[in-house]
Amino acid sequence: MNTVRSLVIGRRGASGVDIELDDAYVSARHCRISQLNDRTFVVEALIGTNGTFIVPGNASLPPRRVSGRCVLEPGDRIRVGRTTLPWRAD
């Protein structure tokens, strides 16, 4: 699928990063969020050695490690290093 737009999440001060985090456990270019169409967004891990995780909005489900591209659902949160970011597509 073609990407409409994307944002890279990484460590503060790294080049080519759209969202900078002040977290020692975040890699320079840790993960990317891409919009595939009007309603579909995905997250993919880049170089993050500490992992990128999707924390489902449904608290009864465990976090899942991102491998390849994973679709983001309303209410999900994205854990990058020790930072958890809320996901909203609007």
C-alpha cells in the first residue's frame, strides 16, 4: 500500500525526527507512524533496540511488540522506550 504521509518518532536532537522524545531508552529513529488512507494508520519499528509496543485500548489485552507494520486502532497507545503516547487519528 502507498503511504499518504508519515512521522518518525525518535530521541531528542536526532536528525530526521518529527516527534522528539527525551527518553534515554528511545533510539535516534525509533519508529514510524504512516497513514495509508483516510482511516488506516500503521506503526512500524525502525531501529529501536528497546522495542516498540502497541498497548491496546482494551485493558484486558496485553501490549504487543511491533514487528513489521501493525495497524493502529482507536484507543491504542504506543510505547516507545519508557514513554507511552496516546493514539488519535484526528
